[in-house]
Amino acid sequence: MTKLVCSVDTCIHNSDHYCCKGKIKVDGENADMPSSTCCASFDEKKDGRCCNSYESPDESLEVACDAVKCMYNKANMCTAGKIGIAGSGAKKMEQTECATFRKS
């Protein structure tokens, strides 16, 4: 499992910079820089919607990854010891990114 720190404060799954989803997916099949990736598991926290109450925040979780050009991608899973998902203020998943992406 990968330690994940998330700065996407507008995501319903974010609780104190940890994810409550259990596992996430990073998109970016043709990515060659972090801004070409995104968190496909992003769900916007809108007015009137409360935080995800089904899971507890966890600092380590499974990260599926379609960014095949990333040095941490092994068989479509992230092998980085720690990753960061960035995108403070995001309103859609394309405004998020895997800040740990490194082109292989």
C-alpha cells in the first residue's frame, strides 16, 4: 500500500489530507508530466453534501494507476512509498493531479 497525502480539499473523500475511499485510481495513460494526470476517484464536495461517512480516513491505500509512463507504475499499480494528490479548489477531476508522477 502507498502512503497518500491529498490536498484536494474540495473532494468528498478527503478528511484531514487523507482519503476515505479505501482505494483510488490515477488517470493519465499518455501523461508525461504531473499535470497530465488526474485522480479519477475525485468527487466534488458540494454545498449540502457531507463528507464520506462510509470509510475512515487512511494514510495508506491501494492506488491503481493508468499513467504507464510513470516510473512508479508497475502493472497499473502505484509502487511509490508516498504520493501526493494535488488540486486545491478543484471542481472536477481534471483539475487534480498526481504530484508524485515521474516520467520513466
